[in-house]
Amino acid sequence: MVANDLPLSIVVPDSLSDPKDGPKSMEAVAQGDNGAPLGREIAFSRILSRTKDVKNVVYLTADVHYTAAISYHPDKAAFQDFSPFWEFVSGPLNAGAFPKSPLDGTFGAQYEFVHAPDKANASPAEGFQHFGQVTIDGGTRALTVNLRDAKGASLYSKELPAV
């Protein structure tokens, strides 16, 4: 498991970006160009390459104000020197929620699940507060991720078997 403060492929332009002119810089790892690794993506491409023999890598990330499950596949990526992996995004708690952002294609990211409002800065009272829960079965060693709403209801669950 890798705990990372920002998601790998969700495009998050910084607050100085202009919707008409495009992003001036990015808050997260993704550069929004769908091509060869640039900026912070270069460091992650090295990590992904050097850990491609590690089975069941899971990234846990936050800070996009919605919850999502993202699968990564080298056969769908511009950069392909890695093994498939998952990223689960949730949080922050008790903050305005925002719509789903596009994914950068550098690492072959694909949304498998998203729970996000249609409008920016939705109130915490509107039902878009989330947290994630990870459990590992003591017998099978399977890892299960539940993406939950503020009341604890599971919105999405993914079990990853031990290999």
C-alpha cells in the first residue's frame, strides 16, 4: 500500500489556472497531456517501473473532494513500463465537494467508480462527504476497500485477492 497525498492521474489545475487559457500548473501529479511523463509524473514513472514486480500495489490518495476507484493498465497507457494497479481516492471530510475531474492517460487510468456532485463546492450537507475503509482478511489475505459516505454506507467495494 502506498499512501500518497495527491492522486496520480486526476487532473487538478492549480487555483491560478484560467479556464480559457488552460492550466498554468498542476496541484496533483497528472499534467493533463496524456503523453510521456512530465513534471511529477517522471518521478512516479520511475517508481512504477521499479516496483512492477511487486504484486497487488494499491495507492490510497485524497484531496480531490470526491471519492473514486481508479484502475491502471499499461496496455491503455502512454507510459507502459509498469504492472496494473489500483488507486482509491477519498476525502477530505467536511469540505465542499467538487465534480469529477478528467483523467490523464499517461499511466492508463480508468475510472471504475466515482461519487461526486454536478456542481462545484457542494455543501457537506448535500451527501458528498466520503471516507475509505481498508480491511485485510486474516485467512485469505484478500484486501477489501470500501468507499463510504458520511453515514458509513458502502458506495463501492473492491476485493483484491492475495497472489
